[in-house]
Amino acid sequence: MLTDPISDMLARLRNGALARHDRVEMPHSFLKQHIAEVLKGEGFVDDVRTSEGEGPKMLTVVLRYGRGKESAIDGVRRVSTPGRRVYVRFDRIPKVRSGMGVSVLSTSKGVMTDKEAKKQRIGGELLCEIW
């Protein structure tokens, strides 16, 4: 049993990118799937797939690389943890790496990026930052 499945997901993505793996597999949850789809929309990963078979449902994230096998993900940081939840208003959402990265928020209208949350003028729980 994991106490923080989002941190586990981010660690798997970071470690997979550093090891130059093509894809990363992890146990499925809808929150992880929505975070991965946000990362796909922002261009950090190529594809997100769910697989059902014998045993538990799995989430597969296909990593994106540039020229010379450079990963699209340079770094990740978990902001809100189970022991310390971080909530922000839409006008207090921090910029990540001077706008070069993206913050992922869980809002009342779903999981979205910092840019979408500012555009819709809603705040929420600041899950993680990716650059």
C-alpha cells in the first residue's frame, strides 16, 4: 500500500526519463490518469494508455524524448502532500521556472494546468510542478 500515490507516479516518471525508458507503468487511478493526460496535453509525454487484463488495472505512460534522447521532463516537484495540503487562489498560482514549466492543480472543475486555472479564474490544490 502506498501512502502517497502521486509522489510514486512522479518518481516513476522522473526515474524512467533518467534511465531513458520508452514507457513507465504504474497502478491505475483516475487522478493519476488525469495528471498524465494533462502532461500529454502540455507535451511532456507522448501517450497515456490504460490496460486491463488479469490482475490490477495498469496505467502506461509513453515518455517523450527530443534529439539525442533528451527527455522532455527535466524535473518534477510534489507540492501538496498527504501531510501538508497546499491550496492556492487563482491569482496566487506560482510560476514554474519563469513560465517554462507547468503547475498541475486539482480544482472543482477537474485536474488542469496553472494557465487553464488562471483563465477560468479558479483555484485549487497545487499537486505538483513539472519543468
